[in-house]
Amino acid sequence: MAELEVPKKIQKYPTYRALNQYILGQTRDPEAARDEFCKPVETEIRDGGKAKDVEKSLGQQWQTLIAMASTIPYGDPVHGQLVTFLQNIQERPDVERDGKPLQVQGMTVWKDLPLFGWEVREAWNGAATDESEKEDKARWVNTNAFVATLLAAVHESEQDTPDVSLFALWSIRTALEEQEEPESPALAAAAVWLVYGAGALRELSAEGKSFDGKSAKPGALFKDEGWDGFCKARWNAWGQRLAKLKEKGGDPKITQLVESAGHAMQESKDE
């Protein structure tokens, strides 16, 4: 498969050049790269831009980051670089307007990474299926791996933002809870969550992290369970399903991912 490319539309965003140079190692100063990456948003705010224009700039910023991550193969350390880049943006000074930290949709710039979660949610609307193009399948799995890497980093730092744990549930539910034989992209996406985020997911399961409404309800195979988030029973069910699916074989690459996910779950118990 040819090397994945960021969509042409996003390559035209001013944020793309800054992030691409950082990833390619053409910018030796990470802080300078972050300054350039955040410049469109901060300029819009300081020039008195309307709320919709600030939101547009933020959206383009996060779209750039997520699109870039989707082109990076899972397991590549660049995903970790992107996570660090994002977390360092979170530590930038508040951007003020009228002497107060500016908030967008109730979230402070930059502490709360406003609209980042919205753009991740948008990416989840494009989940790949067996009928998707090969490149789109790869992008989907890579995106899940990146967000899983972010989850692990956020959990390790004991921060509470951005909270991307619900995306883990959605991907894992689709593959392990909805049907006996999940589609290949769904299974690969679930597996990378467990490969790169098993420790965090196990702790969330032990804590019983829950969500309001039906957003974290169980899939069809477990419809009688009262799950409303993470829990030990759900965690154990995932392990059992992975073991069963590994035995069925199939695509060697996905089978290897499933096996690695099972190992990661097992190893997380010993942490």
C-alpha cells in the first residue's frame, strides 16, 4: 500500500506546515513549532475575531493533528510525539480577551483543548468497514491507535482532559460486543486500543468509570448486561472474546494484533 497522505484540503491549512515540519524533524525547536501551530487561533482571538471564526480555526487545528495521526502506522513512535505535542499545547498560557481567559463552548483555551473532542468524534463518524478502501481502513486503525496512545498518556499524567475513554468503549464494543464475527477494521481498531491503552483501560474498569445515558451501553451480544461504562465484568468479557477470536484465525496481521491485545490485557494485571 502506498504511503498515506493527509487530505489536500488539510494540507492547505496554515497549521499543516508547522506540524509537518515538526514531524519531519525540520523544526528543531518544539516550542517554536507549537507557536506556529497555535498562531492562527491565537491571532484570531487577539484580533477580536468572532466566536464562529475562532471555532473554525480551532477545528482546522485539530483536524490537522488527527489527519496527520491517521497517516502514521500504529506502533510508530511518531504517535507518541504527537501526543506530547498536544499535551504541551495544553500547558500554554491562557489566551485572554478583555482581561479574562477566553472560553470556547465552555472550555478554556488552551487548558481544556476546546473542540478537540468534537473533532475526534467527527473522525469516529468515518469508521471503516469491510467495504471501505484499503487506505481508509488503515487510517481508521491508525487513528484509534493514536487516540489510545493519548488515553494512556493522559491517564499516566493523572489529568482529566482530554477524556477520550468513551471512544475506546465505542470501538471495542463494535468489535467485541456486537456480533460473533466482527468486521476486520473494527477488530483491528479494538485491538490497538488494548495494545496501547490496556493499563489505563484496566484501571478505568477497576474504578467502574460510567457515562450518562446510553452512550456506553453494551452491544447486542451482551444486551442483558447492565453496563453503563467500564467495569470488571466488561473487561473480562473482552478478554474472553479476544481469546475466542484469536482461535478463529483469519488475516495474519489482524490475528497478530488480537494476540498482542490479549497479551497486553494479561500484562496489565501485573503492573
